Amino acid sequence: MGLAVSTNPISVNKHRFSSERPAVETHALPSHPEHLLTQAPYFSSRLGAAFLGDSLEMLRGLPDASVNLVVTSPPYALHFKKAYGNADKNSYIAWFLPFAKEIQRILTDDGSFVLNIGGSYNKGIPTRSIYHFKLLVALVEEVGLHLAQECFWHNPAKMPAFSHEMLKRKISVVVVGYPATPLISSRARFCLSAAHNKDDLDRLLAACDEIGTVLQLKFASGIAGGAPPLADGVTWEVEQSRKRLEKHDKAAKSLVTAPRWRYDEVIRRGVQDVKMPLR
């Protein structure tokens, strides 16, 4: 978590708390926020200052009742680990409360704390975790903050995240998403050339498979993916004839198969599949 102190803050986001406590005696505060800490700022301008360091230690170095607004988006308690580190759901509240107690201490009497936090699913079962609701209760009952309002942030950012994850794997892609396209029509474009070989394409598919799992993008419609191999003795013409008959057979049309292939199947079958006529 990073710490920024600014004289011109912008408030956005998910849970907003206000601090209400008896007035405390405060000494005259410096006119510029860069003087609130003994550490030299990483960047400073007439609008404020940014500091680089351990945010908990820096919070402890701020004077009481010296900050009007704290905005933070800490690492979420996702069921998969991020490279920058994130506490799991069972230890998340204990991890976050030391930050919250320092935030409550440094806020002015009319100050606000804006917390941007996302939910997550429980691993292995299709249910949502309630860790962020438990955190909200702890902030009120243990820290002494008061819930002022909730704001739900609509953030259709899966496509930018896909591009970012691809770049981390040294693969450049073009993504198009909302609002340039309808929300459900976001897409990624892969630019291929004659210089690419099968190893390049296999590496691309492996990256798509891995990122699709990380970003939870794998949702099967039941009709996507590779076509299953024809049964022995069945020709392409025979299959086309069967499909024409099925158009008039409601029972046959209702039987949807899911020919989605796993990554290793794509690699194994891909060369042969692209040589077959479209089905």
C-alpha cells in the first residue's frame, strides 16, 4: 500500500467512513504536506507531496489529526496470490486493522476515510466470500469509524488487465473494450505475421490459457472451441446431411455438445484441425 498526502484530494469510491471522536489538542501544522514527515518526499509540487516507503511506518510518523482525507485500495483477499503479495481471507482483518487504527488517529474531526475494496469467490465452490463485510464491521466496532455511505464502482477492466498480463509475458496484443464496444463484445486482437512459427503460437495459446484462469475469463457457452473428431466411417458430407435434418428436429437441436478443448488438446490437434474443412 502506498501513502500520498495532497492538498487537493479527489474522493472516489467504495466504502466511505467518517471519524467522530472528541476534539484533540493539536499544534500548528506545516503549511505544506511535505513537512508532515521527516522523510524527504519522493515527489513534491505546490499541490502536494508523494512519499515512497512502508505505508504503515509512514502512517505512524504522521501527527494526530493532521489529515483530512485518506484514500486507499489495498490488495484484495483473492483466492489466488498476486506477485505483489496479498493476505488471505482468514488473516485479512488482522492484517488490515493496524493500518485502520493509524488512519483513525491521523484523521481530523471532520476527516474521511475512503476504502476501495473488492470481493472474491471462495476457492473450489461457486459462492462469494464475505471477508470485506467482516472487515466493514471490524472498522466500525473495533476501530471506531462510522459508515457514511457505500458506492459501487462499475469497472469493466478485464480487457486492460488481459493486455497487462500479456505484456508481463512479453506478448503485445491489441484490446478493444467498453465504451468503444458494447460491454459484452470486448475483444483482443493478435497480430500475426509470416515471421511467427508454431512455437510462437503455442506460447501465445499457453499465455491465453494461463491468463484466462487468473482473470476468471473462461465461461463456456457449450458451442465454443474445436470441433470433435468425426466418428469412424462418418464423412464430412454425411455429417452435413445430418445437420440439415437436425434443423427440422427440435429434439436433436436441443442436444448441445461442448467441444471446448483444453490447452494441451489444442496443441496436439491444432495442426490437423486447421487442415479440415469447416464444419
